[in-house]
Amino acid sequence: MTASSLEGGNLVIKNVSRKFLANNKVVNALHDVNLNIEKGEIISIIGASGCGKSTLLRIIAGLDIEYAGDVHLEGRPILGPGVDRGIVFQEHRLLPWLSVEENVAFGLRGLPEADAKLVVKDHIELVGLHGFEKAHPHQLSGGMAQRASIARALVNRPQVLILDEPFGALDALTKMQMQQEVLRIWAAEKMTMILVTHDIDEAVFLGDRVVVMSGGPGQIKKIIPVELPRPRDRNSYEFSRIRKEVYNEFFAERQEPFTYAI
């Protein structure tokens, strides 16, 4: 990607590098990362553990500002956390002593009480938790708890939703259901989404592009477009072809290329 192609877009990551000092040694977590993400796009980021995926998400979220380079959202530099970015983690991180509606409302600020209640109600309905407003986290299934977490991240109407392996702790069937839910919410809200995952199938199913990262230091190895209509058929030839391409990039330095029939 050239420098000129990084001038536009909803979220622009330009020449981003990040170093840490660990055990008196300098660790290059990220080196010269460039990525232009358009408004409303879903970007999947995949790579081995330690390749800098989560570091990049922390920078986008404004949780890590000790980096070199530039990150801009709608032309404004990201200098710290903000309500224009919501984040969902692998663990739901709901406060156990609060109900679903109280958890969703927890980060909402600046609205009159009546308006806040309406916004919380709308987002609980958006994620399919109507009827569970008064339930506490221990009364929810894993998928329901993640739905509540997503509602909490969306309640301030962020421009970007950051998903850090949000379904990694769920069983296979619940994970597929949540993937469908994320697409339904994305279609309704039209925000930009950035997903970090270890699941190649998930990356292809959800993403408009799959960003494959390599480590030592963390860099973008390849960006693979997923030019498939939605809803996507995981069993189609084109889906399998793209999944194979991502797989081969991911494992290129580890083993022989993926060779199953498609």
C-alpha cells in the first residue's frame, strides 16, 4: 500500500511501530504497519500468537499511545480511549453485581435519564436480549453474555467496533450463531468493525478483507480480499478457495501448503 492510498478512509493506520522492553531486551511488537479501513468495512486480522494483533487493537482503541506512526479516525488523531470506539473482548467482562440493563448502561454518559433508558432498551433488543433486562451475568449463557457485552460496546453509537477474539471461548454452534448475530447487528448499525481471530473460517465468513500478520516483528504479510456476497456459503467453491489462500499464507513458514480438495 502506498502512502498516497492512506490519505482517505474511516480509519487510517500509517507507519505504526511499537517496541517494548522485556527482560532488558527490546521486543519489536509491530513494525511499519499500514492499513486503510473504509467506513462500514469489516476487517479480519489473523496471525500467530505474539504477532502484534492485540497490540494493534490496543493502539486503535487508544489504550496504548506509546507507539511510532500515526492513527487517525475520520481525520482526527487517536490520542486515547473514546466513545467513538467500542471494544468487545473474549471474556464478556460484565460486572457480576449488575443486571444486563445496568451493565449496558454502565458506560453511557451525558444523556437525560429518560433518553438513556430508551437507548439501553433499544440496544438490548438489538442484540436479542429482550426479556433478560433484569438478569445477572451468572444467569446467562456464554453467548447471551457476549450479546450483552456487544450491546454495552454499541450503546454510545461508536464509529468503530473492535472485536478481540470475541467468540474464542464459545462452543462451535454458539460461535456460528454469534457470527450471524454480528452480521445482523453490522447491517443494522453500519459501523466499521475490526475483528481479531485465530479462526480462519470465521475471518473469511465475516471479513471484507483478511489481514494476515506475521511476527518477529509484527507486520502485515498480506491482505486478502473476500469478494463474496452475503449471506456467505461456507461450503461454496469460492469460500473454500479464499480459506485455502488464507491458510497457506498463515502457515507458509511452518509446514507444507494446504492441499485438501475444493
